[in-house]
Amino acid sequence: MIPEIKALYTDQILHDAARRYGVEPEGIRSLGGFESFVYEFTKQDEDYVLKITHTIRRSVNYIRGEIEWVNYLADQGIKGSRVIPSEQGNLVEEIEAEKGSFLAIVFVKARGAAITAEVWDEPLFEQWGAMLGQMHRHTKDYVVSSPLIRRQTWDQEEQLRADKNLPADDPVIGILEERLNQLRSLPITRDTFGLVHADLHQKNFFFDHNDIYPFDFDDCEYTYFVNDIGITLYYAMRYPRKQYDDMTAYARTFFHCFMKGYLRENSITIEEIAYIQDFIKLRHTLLYIVFIQVGYLSRENEEQLQQLLQHQREVISEEPLVPLDFVAEFRHMQAQT
């Protein structure tokens, strides 16, 4: 949580938000949250999720862009979390604070259960890929209703402003700019670029009888579809729900299963696959900047400082983070079909 937002938040903000959606504050249960305050409640036998963020992070129009796309995907059959209006019919409720405003939205809670080691296996990997492919296929036909609510493009992400968020002598600043310039040169077409989730890791969907129910579209943005794949692979490789002795074998299994599901729903070229490692490294860089921004890793704590320096070394290194040649593996998949 950004410290400035945390300092502005009070119980009264939560109480105001709850009442605007017709629920008593005592019926609200905290779910925590990293960049927003997240709660759940039950109303008329239906479960909902209340998310509260601040205008320091998001504007009203920017959130409306998220809501429009989430509800569009729901209309296309994506089993996500539709956004519902408040008692006054507002999809975003604005609550004034000492500085700026807090913004509240409510989603229908996704079905299913959180991902555990028991379901962390090939059927999940394949269905995960199919869900992402389905979202990419449908987003090709999405047209935003107003330029005022259009979501940002991937390279406008505030956390990628290394020069603003990092010490001036941090070597990540120069390395990141070089990599961004390289990735900006990739061709943009209807089949390669669109509005995507941009954070579909294993904590942002539930699983139920082979169905995936995605949620937390807060980071949705316009980017290359292969970037969305890279982000997902980054979290699946970095934070698997099981321990693996052979990470290369695990990466190969995951990638093959994931892409098998993805290719059922959408197509992708080998030229795009060639950039997966670059986008994995980009997500690692973004998290490095975020951890510093929110104080998750402090230079004042020796153990955290060593973690931060290790993260920095991984960012500036030219070595890939995932021990797999994705192009060779993709060619192998194509040869088998």
C-alpha cells in the first residue's frame, strides 16, 4: 500500500462506502489488499467484493474504463466478476478525503476457490491458458465507448518511471529505458495488441470444476498479447504452488500445457513468442520499482536490503529469468500438431 494512501484511510471511509451499497459496516469482512483496500460482504444471499482505492492511484474515468471492459467480457461469456451499481445507481462511488478522494466499486464475487497445491497441475495450466486466449480473442472486438475512459498503454505505467521512483544512481534506470525502447518497436496490429488483464496470476482467479473465474482487473491496459502471457508465466514460474526439484522440467510442462489451452482459443506467432523472456524481465523490473515505492523492501533492514540487491542484479542481468527456450519449445509444439 502506498503510505500516503494508507495515512488518509479511516474507518469512516469504509462506513460511507458500505452504506452507499446498502450494507451495514459490521457486515463487511476485510480481505487485505496490496494496492487497494479489499473487503467482502453478503447481501440478499449473494456474495460481493468491495474495493476501495484513492485518486492518488486511479481517477474516476480510469476506473470506468476498467468497469466497461470487465462487463463487456462478462457479456461475451467470460466467467469474471461483473461490476454492480450502488444504491444511487453509480458504478463508482467517490468519497471525499482530507486529500483527494477514495473511490469505491463493488463486484459480484467470483465463484470457485483459491488455487492450492492440490489443483496445481496440468489441467489447471491448460485451462488457465485457454482463459487468457479467450480473453485475447474477445478483446480484439472491443471498442471503448469514450476516449475519456480509455485505459493506458503498457509503457505509460507509472511504476515504469524508474527515473521518478528510484535513486538517481540506480543502474536499473538506464537498463530499463533501453529495454522499453526495444519493446516499443514491436509491430502493433489487431492480432498482437489490445486491452488485456495484465495481472492474471494465480491469486487473481478462482478455480471450480475445470472453470476459471478471473477477477482483479485493476491493472488492465493496452499491451501486446505476448506481454500478458509473459506476465502470467512470470508468476507461475516465480511463485508455483508446489516445490519442484527440476525447474526447467516444470517450466516446460507448464508452458506446453498453458499454450495448448491458449491455442484452442487464440493464435500467436513464433515471432511474438520470441519476446516472452523480455516481457518476463519487464515484469520483474516493475516489481522491483513497486517494492521500493511502497517500502516493501527497505534499505534500512539488512535482510531486506540483500533481497533488494539480489532483485536488482536479476533485473540488470542479460540472463533470462526462466530456464527455458520458449521459441524452441513452441516450435516443438507446432511440429507435434
